[in-house]
Amino acid sequence: MPIERLAIIGGTGPQGRGLALRFATAGYAVVVGSRERAKAQGVVDAMQAAHPGLDVRGDDNAAAVADADAVVLALAPEGLAATIDALRERLAGRLVIDVVVPLALRDGLAEHAPPAGAGSAGELAQAMLPQSRVVGAFKTIPASHLLALERPLEGDVFVCGDDAAARADVAALVARVRNLRAVDAGPMRNARAIEGITALLVNLNRAHRAHTSIRVLGLD
Amino acid sequence: MPIERLAIIGGTGPQGRGLALRFATAGYAVVVGSRERAKAQGVVDAMQAAHPGLDVRGDDNAAAVADADAVVLALAPEGLAATIDALRERLAGRLVIDVVVPLALRDGLAEHAPPAGAGSAGELAQAMLPQSRVVGAFKTIPASHLLALERPLEGDVFVCGDDAAARADVAALVARVRNLRAVDAGPMRNARAIEGITALLVNLNRAHRAHTSIRVLGLD
């Protein structure tokens, strides 16, 4: 089922705002969700002031989900489980796109810090949402890139999840965002490697004073 | 110190043979090491028959190490610890290049399976060789690419290790192999993410019937 309306839960953080901006620019109707409706509205007001004409509105998380064809979880890793708990019934039967990357900083290096009992945030989300089709995506695309609308995006979006049709829907969403390519990365268990890539890129960014992303060579 | 002579321990496997071929083609003097000298010699004979004029010879592992400026560990993951144990004194003071990626297959998916007590093969090698400078490299370059000499290589080589000068020596080695680019990936702890990438690429290869490698965008 093609996606037309997107809700972004935790949409006031940099990754959520960046995705909202890029999705709205690509022509989607976007609802930015936050625990506080006013906070979501403030983010949307700023976005529309900078980029008039975008189809973006703000709401609290629960209301934001109501009419969405797909719900993006753009939460801080430490808030993921609690927010999923609070929204579980509303997410049942939905396509849920998890973009969370849990990282820890140890001795000056970022490392993948998966939630207790799960190999990755994506696996946790799918385990906690057995009635939703959860797809991991956008995990290696930095928020700073998404937010810099004047700058062409680059890099691949790994799309992983246990439902192939859901992956295809998300791949079509990715393809509508200019300059991004979706790479079908198979089952959700691959999210652990994908989230690990983000840790590596964060470390490369720091060491090289760069804004890196990644591309798979040899496909097609 | 520039590398001129390379020993490849476990040089008879596909990764070892592929690296031997590429290094020799790039002008290095290469010794292929094996537990059995005759097996190493057989590999070298076949290599020289296919590509006359390469500076490659075969020897047993211990002898292969003797004059090498850098020693490549191209061992099967399950043989890594035992071989390091056997060669530890000979490797003291040396530059050691670890190319090992420990993978396990579970429910049809490859996943990173680091050795017990270590986050990665690279971290294990450095921990077991405190008197050597260990650098992880070539972990995301498939053996099939290395062995297909007629086909241009592509992709980046992540170079990680706790000694920056050793990383620079290995980066220079990488740069001499045509079409490869070295990416300085900092401390050895990043090897866990890098080895995880290989698990992901193996899964992509199977699902997409492809031979993938990876490139970092946004550097320079």
C-alpha cells in the first residue's frame, strides 16, 4: 500500500525534523508528533516559516498516529521502549518505520549499545510490536544532512524488516526522497550491523571532521 | 616504515590467496605461509603459472614470518587464537595486519560472531599480541574480488588499530593496491562495526546475487 500520510513520533529531535522536512518536500503529508502538542507545533511553525507551502502539521504523539499510513519512530533510544509501550495499541496493524540508533560513548568512541535483551533497536521495536510491521530505515543518514535542504543528500538507506512487502513500501518512500537509494537489507536481524555502521560513521565524522554516509557498491 | 616484504599467514585460503595476488601485483615481495610448507608451495605454483613474474614464494608459517616487514593474518576465525599463540614471539615488534572476520550463520543469515571475551577478531588479535602493532584491514573486501585480477577492485578498506603510525603504514599499503582507498577508521575498537559490515554484505550478496563492497561518502 503506497504511503501518503506520515506521522513522525519524536519528530522534534534533529532526525525527526530532518525526516519531516525531506518527506514533506517530497510531497508527503507529514504530522510531527511530540509528547507535548505545543512543542510539535513550534517545530512545525519554524519549518513552515523557513519553507513555506509544506504539508506539515504538529500534534501530540497519540493524535499524530491516527490517520497515518506509516508511523516513523524517531525517538531518543532511551525513550523508545516507553513510547512504544504507550502507543502499542494505536500502532497495531500499522507500518512502523524505526530510525533509532542506540549509541554509547566509551573512552571517546561511539559504539553500538543495543537495548538489553535485543540485538538492535529495530529488533526491540519489532519484538515489542508483534501486531505491527516494523521496518528499520534511515539509520545511516545523518540528521545534519537531512536538515540541510539546500545540500543534495547522498548515500544508501538500508531497509530491513521481517515483512518483505513492508520493506518494499518503505523502499518506495526512500526512493521519493531525492538522491537517496534504498537497499533492501532483508530481515530485521541485519539492523544490528546497520546500527553498528552508524557508530563507525560517527567516529569517522569526529576524526575526519566530516559528515559521512555510506554506499553499497556492486548492486545492480 | 614502508612495507616491502609481506608474509601472509593462512595464505592458502581464498582471502589470503587474493591478498597475495594483489600485493604481488602491486610490486611487493610476498611469502605465502601455511602450516604445511608443501601446501603453500602448491598455492604459489598455481599463482605463478597463472600470473608469471610475480615475486611470491611459499613457506611454513614460522619461516614465512622471518623477514617480513608486515605479517598478514588471513586465518580462518576458528584458527586465529591458536595460530597467534604459536607465533606470538615471532610476531613481537612486528606490524601485524588482521583481516579476519568471524561470522556465524543463524537461520540463514550471517551475523558477526566475535570471539569469546572480545568485541571483534581485531581486538582479540591486539589483546593476544601486546608486543605487536596490530592493524585491522581488508575486512570488507571480498576474496572473490581480490582473486578476480582482471576485474577492477572497488570499495574502501577500513584501517583500524590503536597505533596511528601503523595505521598509516597499512593505509600506504592499501593505496598501492589499484583502485582501493584506505579509510583511517581509528582505534581497533571500531573493528566490531567493520566486521559487522561484512556480515551485512554477505547477506546482501546472497539476497541480491551480488558481490558487494562498501564506500564511505563525505570524506575529503
